[in-house]
Amino acid sequence: MKTRIRAGLVGVVTSMTALATVAAATTVVRGPYLQTPTTASMIVRWRTDLPSSSRVAIGPAPGSLATNYDSLVPVTEHVVPVTGLTPDTLYYYSVGSISGAFVGDDVDHFFRTAPTTGASTPFRIWTIGDAGFTGADLDAVRDTFKAYNGGTSATDLFLLLGDNAYLTGTDMQYQAAVYDEHAEMLRTTPVYSTFGNHERISSQDLAQTGPYYDMFSFPTLGEAGGVGSGTESYYSFDYANVHFIVLDSEDFTPSSASGPMFTWLQSDLAATTADWVIALWHRPPYSRGLFHNSDTELNEVRMRQFVLPALESVGVDLVLCGHSHNYERSFFLDGHYGNGASFTNAFKKDLGDGDPTGDGAYRKADLGPIANSGAVYVVDGSGSEHRNATLAHPAHLVGLLETGSMVIDITGNTLTAQFLSGAGVIDDQFQIVKGSSCAPTPASGCNTAVRGKLTVRENADPARSRWSWKWKGGTIDAADVGDPTAETDVAVCVYDATGTLFGGQVFHGGVAWRTIKRGFEYRDKTLANHGFQKIKIRTGTPSLGAYVQAKAKGVGIGNPALPATTPITAQFLNLDSGKCWSSEFTTTRRNQADRLTAVIP
Amino acid sequence: LDELDAATRQELAKRPDDPQRHIERARVLQMKGEWDAALEEVETAAARGGDPDVLGQVRASIYLDAGFPRMAKVEVDRVLARRPDAAGLLYERGRAWLAIGNPEAAARDFGDAIAKGPRPTPEQVIAHRDVLLGLGKKDAALRALDDGMARVGHVVSLELPAVDLEVELGRYDAALARLDRLAATAPPNPLWIARRGEVLDKAGRGAQARAEYAKALALIDARPAARRGKPFVDLKRRLEMALASAEHRGESR
């Protein structure tokens, strides 16, 4: 049995017998709940009806809780940092006093430490906004997530988007709407929150006073990654390969690009190297909810004018807000800081819906945050009720008048966000995929053609290496190709039996794509995209001469390992629809260290 | 606010004798700028047995927002007489003093609030600094930042303003020491390294400044081009100009 006693507290205890007597009658009336997870620590909090010492016991399984973390000061608000842990590891725990456990040491009390910072470990976020009304609607939102999550509330992160307890964010209201309502989740899943306007009635962000600041332990000095802010009103943290930024859109809403929150934000953004950046605050920059119009509410206007440019300039991927009691989800946007009336298609980085089952995911070329490459803005404010409104903000692609929550899965280079209604239906989803490499294996179910040719020339001077591929003699339906000049992302990839040889993704739009007769052509003398010099798609039937052609050269093609191992597969893919056109070469005419020629038939 | 207005009205209708409901309603009316109505709710809460300390605090806050700082101060003084430990109120009284036109007293209360408050914030510390700067007391402003950081932590929103003040006062080594302390709190940050270069430049240590500029530039260049947004582009341009200027000065010496 190992026991860690918090420094400086040992001398406080005068009568162990007295403590033991108190502990025997003590009841946990709030929690336990988990805060500020890091790769090596977790803060465990709970409230008791009577003062007692604090003990968290942890171990690898119920019945094996061999390590104790103690604080000997008798308190009712217990805050125990559990440290010295291993990343991405499951721990079971109990909470109690030094005289014994009150709750836990069972299969219902466990937590997982954060994955190694920067690692592409898949993880899930459950997030709700304005979920402060208790009752059947909130119960349904909570329970549908549990059902969706495989019958358990436990997930990796629980994000509260403000207005977490109506009407005024009192401690008692928090007890009902957060601690009682989500007890099962809170004892297994660390929770973060942002400060809403209803919290502001009982708590003050300027002085960090009131129940909101009494009940939470958020990182203020970069304890969980990021730059320290010095306040729980706004802060940042890292989790796996994501950097989270939590802002205050109440009293600290900047009225210019200055002030403590803005100064901190600039430094925090300059320091992060995470693959993903997700920001959250309460008041949405784009909304047309009942009572809440982002064109007229000053805080919303200012967050949009001053905070969004800073976030977008470092490539924020997703912004989560609440406030309006509905669900609104934007296009893939960049650069819109004015009123709704000034919104045009020019602000859309992608005209599509981002739905992998619709017209395809949103894409970013690099795994890390790319400046001004598009972000999705979500109003996830129907956690406990919804209110009728027009939801006609032009920046938004989706508006739903129904209760629900968001489930966000991040798996390496892919972020998938789903709106899960209180009825248990996924009523909206979008995906952001990062990177422009080919998939590790060829797509299946592609259109094939009777003719095809692949040639590769490798040169000692990589700038002179080149390859080309042509697919011909099959049918290409124009509808299947989409429109790369407008919104369709494509890929040309070549594989051999061991993996990807060369190729990559080419995103829609830009000056390189143009429409040609019955098709599209990509030309880029700079060879910026995987060395692609030309990609040409002519739609139609074989008799109309339908074909796909790709040519690439230079260092951008990489250094494919020749000779290749057959079969060799070359493919053109519409990444949005999944349609593809493929040539499979089972034999080669030449297959040497510096050249490859394969032809069908 | 309309939403809150309607909701607090409903709650009050359900429990008209609950002083807490009247206080909540007063807070909402305060947010709406309906001062008289807000004060009426406070008095109703008092008549229903509300906590006089809480009510005094709410009254003070309403008076302050309504532009009656002297009345606010009277309320705060009353509560502080009963509850000298209510450090949060010291900050409110500081605001009142400021509105009355007594920045010296405001600075004193701000300083006490930060020293004694349970969780002072960077915003409060900056307000304290601003009052002292307004009085022309740069040294005191710097001390205010340090006292604040002793409570809040050595955070960028306080340390960088302290660096600026040190530079204004010609204390370059102290400014550099602050930047070193800041650098120790987080991974290498090009903004902070650039600032270090600027301080060195200002101190006339050209060679060291150039080294810092180069270090910051290297940090920016280490980011893939696509990850360099406008802040990095702007910073890079600033650094390149500073570097060129420092080199020019170095050569001409």
C-alpha cells in the first residue's frame, strides 16, 4: 500500500479518532467527478455532507486499489490531485477519508488518463450546451448518448458549453442539472466547461467568485498543456493530438484586439503545434436563435470580430458554442467577421455539406492546423430544450429545432461530428479529414476499363523523375465525377502489392482546375500537389473517348521503390462520393529499378 | 436579457416570498439597466429576510452601474464593517473610488482585493496597473503586476506588460529576466523570443538581439509553410526588418 499525503497538510490532523467518527457518518452528496486530465494526473473531486479528510485510492482493478492520495484537512469540498500516473491508462478508484472509502472500488468508478500529447490516439467527446433545464428532455439527451455510446456513459471528454444549470447557475441548480443528472458520466469522464450568461448571474468571471468557480478545477497555469492563462474563465489544454481553447464570451469578451484574454490567446495560439485546434465558448458568432441574433448581440459581434480572425489565422478547425436553444451548423468557413447580410459564397471554403454520406468530408491538405483553411461553427444549444426560431443565418448550412447533443470522434487525421437528437437519431453529421496522402490500400468496387497504361521513369536527379497513367475504354458518368472546379475533391493513387507507390489527393477549386468539354482538367506548372502536372477527366462512353489521364513529375512524386511488386493498381477517386476508376496491372512490360511500364491489355 | 427577464419573472411568480428569487430578478434588471426596478427588488428581498451582506453587495453593484459611486461606496463600507474578510468587495469599492475620482484610494483597494481575494484574475491586476499608470507611478504599477503574479501566477497577460514597463524604465536586464521566466512556463514561443530580441536591441546589445531574432525566425521557419498564418507572416516580416536593421547598425559601428 502506497500513500501520498499532500504536502503541508500532515500537521493539521490532531485526532484520528475524531476523524474516524466523522467519516463513519459522512455521505458523498456530490460526485465524484473528474477534472483536468493529463497524461500523468487527474483531479478527483467530491462533496460530503460533513467535513472529513480526503482519500482517493486507485488501482488497476476493483479490489486492487493499492495507492492512496490523501489530504488530512477536514473539508466538505474535496479536491485531490492524483499524480504519477501512466498515459492512456485505465484506473479504478474510490473516494473517502483516511478511515475508509465512501464510494467506489467497483466497476462503476474508473477513469482513463489522457493519451500521450500529440499521439493520434482515437478519442470521443460528448458535448452539450444550455443543458440546464432538468426534466424529460435532458434525460432523453443524456440517455440517447449512453445508448449510442454502447450502453455506457463513460467516454473520453465531456464538454459543457455554458448555461449548464438554469435559471441562475446556483450551486443547488448545478446539483440538479449537472451533478445529479450526469452522475454516471462524471465519475468516469473528465469534464470541462465554459462560462455562460446564466452562470454570470450567480458567479462573477471578473473576480472568479461564485459557485461556478467554487465547483470546478480547470487548468490555469498550463497544467494540461497550452499557455497558462491565470484564470478558470479562459484556459487551454491538450488532449492527444488536439489543442482545446476555452474562452469567456461574457465579461471578458474583447472590445478590441487587446486585453488579458486576447494577449493570452495570441501566445497560446503561437505556441501550439497540435494537429487539431478546437475552440469553445458560450455565445455563438453566427446564430439566429430565438432571442439571440449574432448580428445584434454585442458579445457575439465582438467574438466574431476580434477572436475569430486570431483563431482562423492559425487554422482553427471547429468552434463549439451554445446560447441559442437550437442546433445550427455552418458551412466550412473562413474570414467572415461581418453581419449575416454580408455573408456570401466567397466565405465558404467548401460548398458541400461535409457529410461523408452526403457530398463528402471537408478536407485540409496538411495534418496540422493550416492558416485560414476553413472551420465549422456549431451552435449546440439544445441540450435541454429547443425554441422555435428562423435559424436563417446564411453562414449556417443546417438548422434544427430539436433537443440533442454532439458526439465528436477524433481518429488521427479525421474528425467526425454528429448531432444526436433527443430521439436518438443522427440528424446532422460532418467530417473533416486532414492530409492529402493516398489511402493506405486501393479502393474497391471501382470502374474498370479495357485499356490502361502506366509508365514510370526514375532519375538520379529527382526533379527529372516522372510518371503517367491513362485509363481508357470504359464509361465515365459525369455525375460520378462531380465538379472539381467547385467542390469535388479527388485523388490519383498508384499502389503495388506492398502499398502506395505515389500519387495523392487534389482538392477542389483554385486556378489549376478548369472545365473542359465533357470533363475537367487540372494543370499546375508548380507541381505543388504531389508533383501533379496534369489530371484530365473526359466523361462519356468508350465510343465518345472517355478517359482519365494523370501526369506527375519532380521531387513531389516522392521516391517510389522500384521495381514494383505486381499487381499494380492505379486509381482516380472522387473522394466526396467514393466513386472511382481503376486499372489493375497484373503483369509489366518493364519493371526495373529506374523504370516501369505496364499496359492493359 | 428578454429571455432572462421572462424566466426570472416566472420563477418569482412561483415563489414570491423567496428573497433569492428577488435577488436574481434584481440582477437581471440590473443587466437591463433598469436601476430603480432592480433596487426595488433588492428592497423586497430585504423585506423577505435576505442576507444583508449579499443585499449590500448587490445594491453597491447596482449603484456603481447606475453611476452613483458614492452610494455604492457607502453600501460596500457597511458590508465591510460587518465582514472585513469580504475581499471581493474591496475591488468593488476600488471601482467606486475610481468613479468618484480618487484613484489613489482605488489603487489601494484594488491592491488589497488582489492580495486578499480568493481567486484574483489577470483582469483585476491589469485594472490595478492601469490606475497606477494613470497616476504616473510606473514603479508602483510594476509592483502591482508582481504582486498580482504572486497570486495569479507568472502568466503572459501580466508578464508581458511588466516587460514593457521594465523597458520603459530602462531596466533591460530585469525585462530579460521576466522573459526568461515566462519562457520557462511553456514550449518555445516565437512571440516571446521576438520580444526578447527587441529588448536586447533596445538595450544596445545588437549581437544578442540578432541571435534572438534569428532564433525566432528559425522557430517560425520550422513550421510547415501551410501552418504559418497571418500572425506568423507578420511576425516574420517584423523580425526580418528588425534583423536587417540590427545588422545594418552592427556594420556601421
